[in-house]
Amino acid sequence: MRKTILILFVMMLFSSAYSQKIPSVVTSVDLNRYKGKWYEIARLPNYFERKLKCTSANYSLREDGRITVVNAGNYITDPKKTTSASGVAWIPDKNSPAKLKVQFFWPFSGDYWILYLEKDYKYVLVGDPSHKYLWILAREKKMDETTYNMLLQKATDNGFDVKPIIRVEQNCE
């Protein structure tokens, strides 16, 4: 009986993992237009940004075709104190340029999928196939509510639960 219950439990775990919607990504990305500074407008809660506000990401192209990533933010409890993390991103499959890998410390890397990208590269929706990570980024520190709600809907359409999303304060100097 215990063995049967265990087998059923394992089957339920696997079936729920595979029934999750795989997010769709944009078909093309011009990295020359994507590079530069992006402000974090909103995010799903995550461990590594839990104490931060005024977060941003800066992307620059390297000669080897990879992308240098510098994420920065200010501490909520002491906004004058900042922290940053540097990493590298790359496109593992040239046929899927919106599915990047990002690595902040070897040997671990994570998925960075561009789910929606505004045609003038003013804002972007980024997530991962596990639905654990989601970011709304913009070139400006503020975003109008119509655009914000449209991006939340796109995230929902891609299977993300946006109820716990955090609006990021961008009130630091």
C-alpha cells in the first residue's frame, strides 16, 4: 500500500511539472539594441533580490559574442548602500536568440528568456521556463499602468502566477 501511494505521489509530481505551460519567446533580438541599462519595474519574489530596491541591469557586448551582465541595487534598509553582481550571458542556440543562459558563478547558469520585447526596445518581459523567475524591465524608471498591465497579462498568458509580483521602487539617486 505504501509503495502504491509513493508511486502515485511521484506520478502526480511529474505530471504537474510537465503540464506547466512552456513560455513563448520573441522570434528575434538585436543585441546591439538590447544592450545598455534597464530598470527593474517589477519582479516575482526571489532570494537574491529580496533586500533590494532601485535595481537595474546593464548589458554590454563582448568581443567573444557573449554579454556582460551587471545587476545592481540599493538596500531597502539603507538606500545609500549599494550592491552589484557581475555575470555573463550567451545564446546557446542561434535558432532561438531569445533563450539566453546567464551565469553569475561557475558552474551554475540559469535561463533568461525574452518573452516580450517592445519594438523600440523600451520595455521587456523576461522569465524562465520553470515560471519561478519573472521581470519587467524598462529603459525608464517608471512605466505607465496600461503598459504594466499589458505585460502582466502577457506573463499570465505564458503561465506565470503574477499575484505575488513586487513593484520595485526606483526612488534612489
